[in-house]
Amino acid sequence: MKNIFKIIRNYSEFLLFLIINFILKLFSFSFTSNLGGFIVRNVGVYTKYFKIIISNLSILGLPEEKIITLAKKNLDQTGRVFFEFFNLKKFNWTNIKVINQHFLDDLKKHHGSCIFLSAHLGNWEITRNYLLQNGFILHSVYRHANNNLIDKYIQNNRKQDNAFFYRKGSESAKNMIMALKNNHHLALLVDQRDSSGPIINFMGKDCFATDGYANLALKYKTKICPIYSKRINSDTFEIVVEKPLEYKEFSKLESKTIVERIHESYFKKWILEDPTQWLWVHQRWRK
């Protein structure tokens, strides 16, 4: 009986998802973005997630009123990102300004592999898709959606000839290794909490981190290229490509040290430029 209710619930959720997907696809990317920001900004303040965002933002040491203002703007940003996922194919790529495109041009000529590292900033799907449009073959890991039907639909619609996605787990590790051996590239979001990874200091507090990418970079002698996007307005973004780190620059470091440096030199800098653009709703710090 319990399984029957679960099946009914899954199909009900999937039907609702399809209806929302159909309706949003009737509109432009910009309208969808604005709608998502409006809904989540106004509804989110009454949820537990608003409290989580405020709690996490307090690490910045700002006055309470400033924290609340940032939290509300962060709800707007979060709503925009998740509604934009429905209409990514309508995004106008002329609304992208790229900083340091020459680093990507140089990487195209590189015969080895590279690990593109990014964070939950701006719109991370646009960041990855821009790399795909530049001709890079990318292998990425994703967190499986709770609803299998929705997850299958999402993954089918993300497919491209040069884009490969692996569900987080042991199989994803094998596939990433194979990709690096074939001189393909990884595109990873590595700012999330990983309770099985090392504990590092991030913004003055112990933080759960992931070090899988650092171990891969050391073992397969890859380059590491930090990259992220910044929202300018509802449908305009700036993509910043940092100078790639050569293997020789971190070859003698331990994986934990590499992770700490990535967080300190890149993630912290990116976040502090505009705290409203990071996904603060995740519990990244150790309690």
C-alpha cells in the first residue's frame, strides 16, 4: 500500500512538473526569470529556507538589517535561477559578456584534459552551456532528483553531443576517470557540502568540502580552470574565466590544501563581490 501511494505521488508530481514546464515555455527567458524572482522573493520569506539564508549570511559579520536585505535579494536570485532552467533554450547568447575569453581559446589548443571548477553563482547552467558552445567536451556529475520521472525528463533534455552527465556515486567517479584519460574535460560545481570530505576553514568557520576533483587533478596531471557567471540583470550575464592553474603550480600540494586555496582564492572572492548571487540556502558550515 505504501508503494502504491509513492507511485501515485511521483506521477502527480511529474504531471504538475510537466504542466508548469509547458506554461513557462510559452514565455520568454526574461519573463520566466522575473516571474521566478517575484514568486520566490515574496513566498520564500515565510519558509524555513529564509532563516537558513539569514543564518548563513551572518558569517559576513554585517548588521542585521543588511543581512535581511541581502537574504531577500538572494531569494530573488534563487527564484530566477530555478525558473530559468525551464527556458534555457530561449536564452539570447548575445547577452553574455565574457572576461578573459583568451584563456578558453588557449585551452582549446591544449591536448590534455582540464577540470573546470565553478560554484552556485549567477546561473551555473549558463556557465556550463557557454563552455559547451565553445566546443569543449564536458563530463559532469549531478545530484539525482527525488522524483525518478522528473529526473529522467531533466536528463533527457540536457543531452548534447558533447555533454555527459553522471549521477553522483561510484559510477560517476569511474566515468570521470575515463573522461580524463581520453583528454576530455570535467565541469564541476565544487562549493557544496560533502560530509565525507575534508573540513576546511572557509570565511573564518569550519566548512565541509569536497576534494575529489583535487585528487583527480593530482593523479592525472590536469589543468584546473576556475570559471563563474555573474548576473547583470534578468537576462544578461557576465562570465569570468580565471587564469588556469597549471599542474606544476599544485603538484606538490596535498588535496586538502588545493581545496582550501580554491575556496580562499576564488570562491570567497567571487561571493564577496556580490553575496546575493551565491546559493546560501545550503548548509555548508559545520555545526
